[in-house]
Amino acid sequence: MFALANRETGGRAGYEVQLAGRGPAPGVVTTSAGVRLVTDLSFAEVDGVLDTLLVPGAVDLPPEGPVARIDADVVAWLRTAAPLARRVASVCVGAHLLAAAGLLDGRTATTHWSTAAQLAADHPEVTVDPDPIFVRCGNVWTGAGISACMDLALALVTEDLGEEVALGVARQLVMYLKRQGGQSQFSVPLSAPPAARRDIDELRMFIADHPADDLSAAALAERMCLSERHFARVFRQETGTTPAAYVEAARVEAARRLLEGTDDPLDAVATACGLGSVETLHRALRKQIGTTPAAYRRRFRTNH
């Protein structure tokens, strides 16, 4: 991401990426995937003011499920190095290392959904939000997972160099520019496993793509060529929820994208996402994510 920003600006971005590790450099760090990385410098050689400190993490896999690995040496180094950085960001379960170093105390943070409960239990002084793909709290950023942290890195580039450069980087990487921090780690169509019926999966994607359409149970049943009663029974059986609840969740997700990425007034947002009125928009956001449209926009709007 940062190398491409250098290329997009003809070197003007001035990013220099270095890998630091515990032992003498050059040294080898083996990732949990078995890939070996060569470090540029040791922790002891990192001195002076840092611009951006990116902290990855790793998990152990006992039978009961993933557990974030806490390396005492890394945590100790973070306590001294992080205060020297202009900003700090964690990749995936790297948030657990930031928390262990006390860098998330009093902040809101996210991490990969599979270890969010562990982060909240181990660090009650941290407000853990397991939903967004990344969270910024002051100069500390936390990302939800590997692909989500590509979005986080793109947001860092945007902050430094503006939307135009970030768009160029996104095009080079063939990625979507506007996946902003407030988006859920799982979009509504992905929040449940694939249905056994292909036509139900296709309907779920139709709902996500057309939130402003007539998505009443009657209209959806007609689209499926089923009676309304039979449709409701099949939909619940395949998705675990009612058509009305699923549609509302999809419309709230559409509203969140508009609140993050546009300055459209709330009545226009409500209309575009199919919620109809500002009152309904308020009610749906409070029900789904426990906040108001204005508060959500203040927190997650990226182009202030």
C-alpha cells in the first residue's frame, strides 16, 4: 500500500517501510503461515521519532478456538516505542499486543471477530467493538483482519495524501476505495451461511443491491413465485430470520455506507436506503447498532 503511494506520487509520499524484530538484523521471523520475513533492524535499533508503527499479531489454535498470542518482549518494546510514533495501528489480532502494552486503555478498538471476546475479557478498560472493519481513536487505529487492514492502510494514505492518491492506490490494487471504518466485518449477505436454496441466496443479494425497492414480504414472495406464507417459512428456515428483519438489516447497512461516504441530508439517506423517513432511519439505527445517524456520521465519516 505504502510503496504504491510512493509510486503514485513519484516518490513525493516519502514512505519508507522497515520491518523490525526482536533479534539482530538482518534476522528471520517466521509467520504463523510459515512464510519467513527478513527484518531490517532490531527493536533496539529503532530510535528517534517514528511516523507510523504497524503492529501485527498471531493466534494459537487450541481445540476451543483461536487465542491471540501475547509476546512479552514485543509488549515491553511497544511500551517504549509507541509513544515516539505519530500514530500506531494494529493488524488483526495485533490489537491484543497494543492492549497488553496499555495503549488501548480508555479507547474504543476492534480486532478480528474470532478473538474480540478474548480482548474484551482480558482488558475491561478497553471498549471493544467487534463490528467495524477498523476503528480510529485518536492516533491509534485498530483493524479487524487482514483484508480489513488493507482498508485501514488505505485510510492512512488518505489521511496523509488525500483522496486522489488513495484512489490511485486502490485502482492499482483492484480494491474498493470506499470500504470505510464503520462497515461491519460481515455484510448482511455474509452474516449467515449460504442457504441450501440458491434462489434464496440470489434474493439476499437482490435485497442488498436494491434497498430502496419494494421489499415487502408480499413483493419478495411474488418475486420468488411463492405464496407469502410459504415464502416466509422458507426464508426463515434458510436464513434464521424473518424477511422483514433481514430487509431492515440490509437497509441499515446501506444507510451506514451513505452516512460514512456522503454529506447527503438524513431525509435523502432515508429515502435512498428504503427506510422512507428520518424518523424510521433513527429508529432502525438505534435498534440495529444502538446509535443515532448523526452520532454514527460523526464517528465514521472519513472526509471531514
